[in-house]
Amino acid sequence: MTWRVGGALFVAFVALSACGAGSKPDPGRAPSEPPTSAPDTASPPANDAAAPGAAADLRCTFGAVADPLTHDALAAPGSYPVGRMQLTFVDTARRTPANGSYGGAAERRLSTLVYYPAQKKQWWQVRADIAKTGGPFPLVVYSHGYSSSNLEASDLASHLASHGFIVAAPTFPLSNLLAPGGATIRDVVEQPGDVKTVIDQMLAKSAASGDVFAGAVDAQRIAAAGLSLGGLTTLLAAYHRRLGDPRIRAAVAFAAPSALFAADYYQRRPLPLLVLHGDIDAFVDYQLNARTSLDRQRPNVTLVSVRAGSHAGFSSLDPQFLFDALGKLVAPKGSNPNNPDALGCGVVAQRLGAQASSLDEGFFKRVGGAEDGIIVPAPGQKVKLPCEGDNINKPAIDAEKQLAIARRAALAFLQATFAADATERARHCHYLRSVLPTDANVTVE
């Protein structure tokens, strides 16, 4: 097996934009009528995780669905206005290590953008108050990719917040676009601790009388989500024996490097997992990661594969606009003009590849070995670098379509796991497993 961890760990080009795209319609989707029933059993209680080592299938289930959800229903904004708040969380118990010309710091500072279901903002208010009805709300901690920022989550986070989720998206100290000393993938081993810090701080705010988030966060309904390097962070935070956080009850991984995780990695702490991956991803190879990992992640995984899906298409930072504006200037010679990944290959692939090639024993000492369910590469084993192969030469699905698929799938999965009402859990599960596959651009396993 060719081991893959290297240049797979990033979001290629999203950091070239400082603005996020707003919630968008689902363009170009072929209409279809959803099935009205399915053979599965009744919906389970929300997120009752099995004991460690259990073989139970924790994927959502459903029986007959009288009022099935449609693609348009999942694509539409929810009933809540969306509030946004910028917070800074400081972890004084952990250092930020030195990085290149940067000498490090005694603490880790996490600039965190929080999206939340809100009340209608009055004209005199600086920001909208959190919704008074429907809470406490599930919490999703979103991890951004390499050389990116928390703005990457803007579209997905806004969509989830409108449907009753609080989404906290930190910018990590050393993997973000403007990281001192330059963005590095090595700090990924510290990022699960950052996810834990965000959970700690959001729960503390929820427990504090008089705080804007007082009583707003449901400690029993916490999920982790992330893209690329952030997807790897999510898998570490959700499952890792030492680095993970047992309060996480579900995980969503977009284009995540997962080839380094063995089957027992997922079985030690089973929980529902949604994996989304484009099948022509130029950075995180689909076959070596999503396909290779599928059997290891079973029975608790749902894999949504996007046909002709790129890596960059999962980002909220309007990848199609960025590619149209900049791709032809920096894309590698000969790359397909209709593939958004070409921009990332032209901007950061070489730098990231050099970092991947230099990962040493110290890195794996932190992440662990077989005792932690980690597949450590043999000395001298070849690392596949980003943008190798011919995926960059293939035409990709429109990035807006891909992002719309991501919104619908993630919302359905999280509602199927966390919705307070059993009927709503069943309806969203039915959509994820029976209706979403009717979109010609996806397969669901």
C-alpha cells in the first residue's frame, strides 16, 4: 500500500481570499422525486454512542417516512436568522512551538468566529442576540485547512446556524495563512487540543449566568467537522486515544487525509462519521484515503463521494470565482482550466510537498504508532506528493454545485444524529441515505 499523509493535508487556495461566500442556491441540480419509504428500522435516540469495542452500527436508521425531505428543503436556509461573533480563546496550559523565524509563545491563542441561531436584530443592536427558543443548541467545532482561516467555513457554518446549530470556527496558530514563520502542517498534532479548548470555552460560556451564550450549548450534542488538514484534525479530535475529546459525539470530515489510520483506530471509540470526498481530488487522493479507509471506518461511516469533485470545491471562499480570476495566472502549465484545484497546485503544492517529505520520527512520536491505531510508514517509503497524477488535468464539477452538496449532506447527517425530535431524525436520515443518492453528482455508501 502506498502510504499517504504528505501534501494531502491542506486546503489549497482558499486563503487567497479574505471574504466568504454567502449562502447560495443549489445550482444545476437535476430534479428528482424522493423515495417515500425505506426498509430500515425506526430512528434511534439522538447520539447514544456504543461502548468502546462495540460492533453496533451507529449510522442513523429510519422506517416509513410519510413526509420525505427534498433536495430543495435541505438546501434552503433554516428558520433562524444567523448571528456572528468574533471571540478569542487563550489556552495558557499549552505553548505555541517555534516555527521558522518565529520563536513561539507561552500560550495558544485561538481567534474564533462563532455562528449561532439568532433573534431578529433590532436597528439599535450591534449584534443579534442568540435565539430564545429551540435551545440549548448542538455545537459544531469546525477546523480549517492548511494555509487557510476560519473564513473557510462561512457558507456551511451559516447554513447550519440557520437550522439551529452553534458553529465555532477557530483559526489555528501555525497552520493558517498568516501564521508567524509560515503555515506548517507539523502543528496538526496540537490542533485536537485546540478543538478541546474551544469546546471547554463554549461550555463555560454556556454555564456562565449573564453571558451572551448562557444556557445555549448542549453539552451532550457536540460534533467536530473540518476540511483537509482540518479533516485530519477532526479525525484526531474525535477518535485519537490520547489526543481526542470524548465529548465529541459525531464527526464530519471533508477531503480528509485518513490513510494513516488503521481499522482499530475507529473501533476504540465508535461514533457516527460522515466522510465527503471528491473523486478527482488533486491533493488528498480519493482512492488512497476515502476508498482505502472505508472498510476500516465501517460500520459507523457514511461516505458521500462527489463525482468529478475537486478538493477546493468544499471551501466556502468561492473557489470558482477565485479560479476564474486567478487560476490562469498561477495554475500549472497543462492543467485543466475547469478544475479549481489547479489554483492550489500552482500556489502552495511545492511548499507543502517539501514539508510532507520532511516529516520525521518526531512527528509520529507525537501522533503515535500501532498502539494508537496509526499506520507508520516504513523508512524510505514513498510519499505521494500533492498534484501528482493526472487528476489536475480532469474537468471538475462546478464548485458551487459541490459546495451545495456539502451543505445538504452535512445538515442531513447532523440533524439525523442530533435533532431532538425522533421524526426529524428519521426524515433527515432518510434524506441522507435514500434521497441524496438521487442527485446524479453523488454516490452514498
